[in-house]
Amino acid sequence: MSDAVTLTGMPAQARRDIGIKRRYAAERRFRAYGIIAMAVGLFFLAALIFSVVSKGYTAFVQTTITLPIEFTEKDVDPDNKRGENPAVLAQGDFAKLIKQGLAKRLGFDPSDRKSAKLATAMISDSARTDLRDMLVADPSLVGKTVNVSLLAEGNIDSANKGQIDLSVPEARRKVKDKQLEWMKTLRDAGDLTKAFNTGLFTNGASSRPEAAGLGVAAMGSLFMMVTVFVLSLPIGVAASIYLEEFAPKNRLTDLIEVNINNLAAVPSIVYGLLGLSIFINFAGMPRSAALVGGLVLTLMTLPTIIIATRASLKAVPPSIRSAALGLGASKMQTIFHHVLPLAMPGILTGTIIGLAHALGETAPLLLIGMVAFVADFPATPLEPSTALPVQIYMWANEAERAFTERTSGAIIVLLTFLILMNLGAILLRRRFERRW
Amino acid sequence: MKTPLILLILALMAIGAYVAGRARSHALSRTSKVKTHSRPAYHSAYVALAGLLPAVLVLIVWSIASPIYIDRTVRATLPSDLRIDQASEALNYGTVSIVARGVEQLTEAEIAAAQAGTVKWPELLVSKAVPVAADVRPEIIQAALKRTAMDAASHKAMAAVCIVVAALGAFLGYRRLAPSFRARNHIEKLMLVTLALCSTIAILTTVGIVVSMLSEATRFFAMVPMHEFFFGTVWDPRFAAAGAGGEGGQFGLIPLLAGTLYIAFFAMLCAVPVGLLSAIYMAEYASPRVRNLAKPALELLAGIPTIVYGFFALVTVGPFLRDISAELNGLVTGNYTNFIQAQSVLTAGIVMGIMLIPFVSSLSDDIITQVPRALRDGSLGLGATRSETIKRVILPAALPGIVSALLLTASRAVGETMIVVLAAGVAARLSPNPFEPMTTVTVKIVNQLTGDLEFTSPQTLVAFALGITLFAITLALNIYALYIVRKYREQYE
């Protein structure tokens, strides 16, 4: 009973110093390190999201200026030929119409070139094509005066959103005092308004930030996602079924296994090189096409899908297989009629996560030429198009202030898609998950 | 007849065969006294596939072989002065292809008129928006006409053969149907073959990567000696000019590799402590509630596309570091110039480190939780504190797994593209200063391959040499990591 002896024989103060205080301090320190590390990680997440959202939420509204535009006949159809050939209307001098509208609205003399220049600079260049399209669609407008909402120029838009520092001397500012004064007049009259920015979702690429949109890029991304889904789901499921249920244990299947795990960790840019050299250079497919992008992303996501599918096939208990086999089903029937349906929720979850990953992938698409200025919607996957992340990359390289806002806006859109896909995957798993 | 149309016809024939097979199978099961071996679905699928598969096989072989044959024949008809060397032959044959595409749009009357000489060929073609020079050689036009004719004939013949083969196959399949016929076994064997073929796609992808990159890289090394690439210290590829050859450009890998490793080093320096410590905290200390909140939040970082990190580095982290360095410099020396550039090794390293935190933490978390409970209880039972248990027992036990997780993370850092494209700069320099921009292998691959491509110039081909280097580095890291993981798993299972 040595224990009892020490306890009774010695007073508590004289206990051997085993450094318990020091050890507990170390324990607390270590714990604090862990908390700090986690806080740092979460801080970065918050900083990233805050940075994007604070810069980007304004991209969802856009400033428009309403002007009385008179489609004067001598400017849009000087030779009065629209009766025989309506196409002449497309060649009208729409810049002049805008200038006259501004002069009338703001009350300056159209021949005052300095004012006219400042005033027309407030309207986006894309307004001319808007007016042209409007007139070509409805030739009866000639000679009439219509109130038209026109896109404001990018800097005016920024100023209206309060993003331009007005304390900077006028000479170094993009927006001049005179323009600010006009903006105030227009705003007070309700002619300068902020409205929801539908152009962001419907327009194609543009060199003018106020007219640039994600429409074409979203279309390209959609084409690619469909390609990836249609190809990678069946191929991935077939490959997993073979490897999980049929493959004999030999060197070849071992090699395949190592290969799949390795392919999942190959840098994405290498897939871009593969696509460039095989699909474009060797097979002669068109550059910039969504189909090629889809094929490259398919090869990239297949390993992820195969790994997820094999995990969910493995999770189906062997008793299901034994029961089916015992009732006389063939092995193929067992798998396709019983195992696969039970594994399907897990497979779909893995596929959605793979698709979300593919949706955000940029590097391989740069190499196969999807980084291009595409203003027209692609009708088929073989036509040139861009993708959402590539559009973000292209806008990120633009210097103008208004493009930074667009880029952040586009990132918010992309992240929303990704969150929706991941939520879908989580819901799917919750809804159909079975515990055996 | 175009290929999609043929495919449509074949599909319709297959549906027809399926219906016929089904009817026959039902009839068999009604009339025959013995029970049929296979269900009607298998019978009908057998008939349909017996027709479809050989026809599609013929279609594929024909579509590959016939253009090669036509190319050869048409090339041989070009006069010898248009085929002085390979380059001129390729150029002239390119013109033939362009003209042939134009000829396909012409009506027969237009072709006849042009042949008779009433309309000039170049004018006719230009009117169809085909870019042809006015002095195009008549031999080229004739070659193009021959090619179009052969193409059309080949397609017609292909359609006929495919349809005959499909009909014959379906008929033979139909004839085999009988109550004792084991259609299911045939179908299942076919399915098995298909499944096995799909599983080889992983190998095919790897082979495709290696072969495509090696073949392009070999062409590059024929122009630029290997030692100049691997040991060169200057990266200055100049511009790709058609036919300029490789002269003038210097393709030294060392500055790019140095930049890659330097940035990856900073990224690991940032990601490993944060990721590892938060994994330990979540696995050993955190209450389930904290864990359930913090773990998905950290994994959210892994779901964010890398382009977003790149943008974050470009507009937030880079300018922030630049401004804060200017402030620091001003406080210390009174001179308010920034010593950290907006695009720098440090910026790219920090942001890449943020991206890698969830990789390190979730991989290490898995490994730490895999360490058997008994080891932990034993250590705690002997009076060790929790941190002592972690440091002296759990981490050593999990070390191989953690090392492999770190290797996988490093391989990601080396192969990461979008962050460095936006945040690291494009200047290929060798300098030990992390506050200045450096460039990486991946940045240069992107730089060399965006814009106009000339697959004969070293400026383009060097990207593949860089790619194969990158692939080799990441492959080595991955395989070593997977090897450790496998070995480690066996220990506790």
C-alpha cells in the first residue's frame, strides 16, 4: 500500500514537482493554437466572401437615362427610301439623335461642341444599336418623339452608385462637374434611375462595361454541363460497375485503380493540353467550341464520379446481392435491377459535385481557345462560345473600374450556381439516404 | 447522304428489328410447349443489336478509312510543281479543301456552267463566300471537283453497305430466335464487354496525356536541345512567327520551376500550420456542435473555383499588401514607397495557401480520426494531457498519412493555374525576393497557348514540354503519396 503511505506521510505542499502547471499551460497554449488556426481559416473565408459581395452587389442594378428621342426623318432616312427598302433605317445617324435628345432635355445648344461632347459621353455607345434595333423593328416611329431609356455610360453609372471619389480634382476625375450637375437635374426629374440589370444575364461580351453581360458565357457553360453530364454519368457508372462488381483482381485492374486515383490529382491544365493536342490538333474539332470544352471537362470529372460511384456501390449491403442471386437473377440482373437503383442517390450526389467542380474550372478552357470575344449566342455546341469562369477571367483582366464591379457580380452569379448545385446534392442525399 | 442521316436510318431499322423480334418472341412463347430461356426483351434486343452493331462498326471504319484514301488519291492528281516539298503540298492541298467546301454549295447547273467556261471558277466561288485567289490554278479546281465527287460516291456507298449489313444482321439474328435460344447470355456478355471498355477510359486518358504531350514535346526538343530547356536560366521565347524557326528564343526552364516551387513553398507555409492545427482541433477538442459548423465552413473554401481566388488576390490581397508595405516603409524610413509589389510571390503564395487550407485540414482530419481509439485511451490513461497525447502518440501514428496528405497538397500547389495567372505576374526572373513578381510553369503554358497557335513553332510547342514536366512532377508526388496511404491503411485495417 505505498499509495496510502505517501498520502499520509507527506504534507501536500511537499509533493514532487512533476511540472503539472507547465504542462497545463502547454495544454492551454496548444488548444489556443487550434482555435486561432480555425479562426484564421474562417476569417479568410469571410474576407473572401465579403470582398466579392461588397464589390459586386452593385452590378445587379444599372443606371439608365430616359431621354425624349425624336426619330427625325432627315437623320434616319434622308432619301426617303424606307418604303422600298426598310434596311436603310439601320444606317441612320443615331448618335445625332441622342445628341439632339440630350440637348433638348438638358437645355444646351447642339452646336456647342464642348457641352455636346460631355453630354453624349454620359450615354453608352451601345445605345446607338439599341435605337437602331428599335427603329428597324418599328419603322412607323420615324418622325415621332419617344421617351427611351438608354444605358448610362460606365463611369456615370459608377458615379450614380456613389463609387467615384468626388474630392479628387476635376481634371483627374472621369466624371466632370458639369456632368454631375446634369445627373442631379435628371435624377431630380426621375429620368436618371437605377433598375435591375437584366443585361448582365442576357448580353454577350462587350468592350463597354455597361453593356457587357454573361448571357453567352452562361449558354456555353450550359452546353458544357450537358455534355459532361450526358457523357460522364453513363461512362463513369459503367466503369465503376465493372471495377467494383466484375473485375478480377489482377495487375490490369490494379493499374486501372492506381490510374484513376492519380488522374483525380492531375492538374487541370494538363487536361487542357490533352484536349488541345487530341481533340483540336489531331481530331480537327473547332477551337472555342463548347463541345470540346465539355469533352475535356468530362475527362477531368470522370475520376471523381468513378470514385464516388464505387463508394456508393460498396455501401449497398451484400445481402441484397445474395438475395437477388438466390432467387435466380443473373449477376447482370442483380446489379442493374437491385444494386444500381439503391446506389443511385449516392451516384447522383457524386455526379452533381463533379459537375459543380467542372462548372468552376477555368484553366483547361483557356488552352482550347474558349477565351474569346464572343458577342453572339451560340446556337449549337460547335459554335464559338465562352464559359462563366472564363468570362470572369477576361473581365478580371480589364482595367476599368466598372469591370471590377461586373467581375464581382459574375462571381456572385457563379457562386450562386455552385451553392445551388451543392444544396441539391445535400438535399438528394438527405432525401434518399439509407442506413443499412 | 450525310452520316447523321445514316445513323438515323440505322436507329429506325434497329427499332423496327426490336419490334419484330418482340412479336416473334411473344409468338414463340405462346406456341412453343417448352418455356423460352430468355425473356422477350432480351430476344428483341438481340435482334436489334445484331443489325445495329455491325452496321455502326462498318460506319466507323469507313468514316476513318475513306477520307485517308480520298486524300491520297487526290493529292496524287496534283501536278508535281505544286508538290515540291511537304510544306507546299500541305498549302496547296489546303486550298483544295477550301475549294471543295465551296463546290459542295454549288448547284449542278453552276458547276456545269463553270466547267464549260461561261462563268469563271474563282468568281463563282467568291460569290459563295469562299476565299479563293483570282489566279487559282485550274488543277486545284479539278482536284477539288474530284474530291467532292469521290466524297459523294463514298458516302453513298457507305450508306448502302451500312443498310445492307444492318438488314442482313437483323435478319440472321431474327432467324436464330427459338425457345431454347440463350439471348440473355449473349446480351449480358455484350454488356460486360461494354462495361470493361468503359473502365479502360482511365488508362486511355493517361496514355492520351503521355502520348500527346510526349509527341509534341519531342518535336520541340528537335528544335531546341534538351539541355538548353532543362538547364537554361533564361526564359525569353520571343514571338512565334510563321516559318521563323526557333532562332532567337531562349527556353530556360529553371526560372519557371524556381517560381513554381517558391510560390508553392509560401502556399504550404501558409496552409500547413493553419490546416493541420484546425484539423487537430476539430478532431480532438471541438464539441460536436462546433465541428458540425466549422468543418463544412472550411470545406466551403474547397468548393470555391480557383478563378475566384485569383480575382481575390488581384483586387484585394495584392493591393492590400502593397499599401501596407508602403505604410510600414513610411513609418520606419519616412519613405512611402511600397516594397511589396501588388503581383508578387507573397500574394500568390498567401492566396494559394488559403485555397489549400481545406485540403490539408480535411485530409488530415480523416487520418487523425482513423488512429485507433485504444492508442488515445492508453496515453490518456497513463496521465498524459490531451496535447501530449496528440503530440507524442497520435501525430506519430498518423504521420505517414499526414505526409501523404501534404504531398497531395503540394502537388495541387504546383499544378495550380488561375491564382498564379492573375496574382504572380508574367516576368520570368530568378530572384530570392518574395516581394517581387515571379512566374510559374502553368502561367507560361497559358501564355504560350492563348492567341494564335502555330503548331510548328517552338514558341507553341514549348508549352507541351512544360506540360510534360509538370505532369511528371505531380505524378511523382501523387504516386508517392498514394503509395504511403496504401501502406498506412494496411497497418490499421
